[in-house]
Amino acid sequence: MVLSALAFSIMSLLVKLMGDYGIPILQIVAVRSVVSLVISGVVLKRKRIPYLGNRKGLLLARGLAGFIALNCVFYALIHLPLAEAAVLQYLHPVFTAVLAIFFLKERSTHGSLICITMSFVGLLVMVQPNFIFSASNSKFDDFAVLLGIAGAFGSAIAYILVRKLNKTEDASVIVLYFPLVSLPLSILLLGDGFVSPTGIVWVYLIAIGFVTHVGQIAITKAMQTETASRATSFGYLQVVFAMILGVIFYQAVPSVETFIGAGLIIMGAYLNIRWKSKVIPLD
């Protein structure tokens, strides 16, 4: 999960750079899908594992959830500062913990409930939406914030599906279904909006595909050894990495509200990880 968080932080930085170069989001997703398709195909061929897996319906659903979530996340990354976009993206452990109760029958701990509460409060402190804070002077794009939250929810759905698929599918098969779904959809929806990259932009685009693939393999492997809600909590390290990268490459020092909000969310995640006892019964 630490490797996954680092990989996704680098991906976030590169996606924001692509936004600066005017590359459409769907084009970024398409190139990332091509890279992932090639890597997954090579790995599965070497392992001599059937490409299409066993539970094709769930695998397709996982690919579609990932496609929708990734487009939302990329939009937020381009239109928000790195740190704030990372905080929104890493609300997904909250959604994962809730969905896992209903769809995986994973029992919730008091730590999980505290994590959910602190994360929600932290989000409100950071974003300060106008419909709650009437005197708010929020400097964030409301639509980008909304899509960032939607991306986190979509990611949670994808992780729940990964947890269910891990019982019968190889990690590379699960990852393969993302490009199988996202590549044709990206090309179809992009239409004639393709922007011809030049020079270093091609390197950045391919690098996005590579580091995202590493991150997805890492998180899929992690969820084979731990419950969905606790495994994804480790990903909050991405918030720290994103803050550092944002300062280095964009001189974007997070606001006091962002530090407080991120601190609440990270503390909630820490309690969720450490609080192994006092399981709350499902009935």
C-alpha cells in the first residue's frame, strides 16, 4: 500500500502536468490504458493464465467502475491543487468501509466508524462548501470538488469488486479488465478531440500508464492479505506525498484548512488501522 500510494502520487503530478499541456482527460486515460494492456498481457502470457478470467461479469463491472472513477479523479487533479485533490481522492477508504459492511459482510470496528466521522469533518473543514458555510470564501472549483468525491466513491466500488474477485482471479487478470473497458470507451468518447503530443509529453503520458499500473498491482496484492477497509487506509500516505510534490513542482503550499482537514482524515485512518478490537456486530 505504501508503494501504491507513492505510485499514485507520481501519477497525480504527471496528470496535472498533462493538464498544463492541454491534453484531454480521455486521451490521458486512453494512453494509460494502452500501457496497462500491454504490461498485463505480457505478464499473463508469461504466467500462462487465461486472459479473460472466470467471473467475467464482475470483472467488467470492476473495469467500468475504474474507468468512471479515473476520469473523475483526473478532472479533480487538473482543476485543483495536488494536495487538495489527493485528500478528496483518499476519501475512498471511508466509502470502502461502508460498502464492505453491506456487500462483503465485513464487520465494522469502532475505529472504522471514527475514521468515517473524522474524514467527513476533515473534508468539511478543508473544502468549506457554501451550502454549509454561508460566509465561506472557498477558493476551490465546486464542480471539481464534486467530481473528486465521485471519483473516491467510484474507487471504493472498484476496490469492493477487487476484494470479491481476489478469491478466484489473478491480480493481473483483474487489472487487465480496466484497459479492456477503458480503452474503447476513451477512444469512442474522445472522438476528434485528440491532441497530438510532442517531445517530452509522450514520455509523461507513457509514464502515467506505467506508474498507475504499478499502483494498481500493488493495491490489488495488498487486498489479498487484508480486509478492504483496513488495507485501503494505508493509502492515506498519498496525501503526504502529494503535499510534498505540490510544494516542489508548483510551489503550492497547502492552506491551514487543508492541513487541519487532512490531519483529521489521516488521524481517522490511523485509528482505523490500529483499532483491531471491539468489532461491532452486523446484527
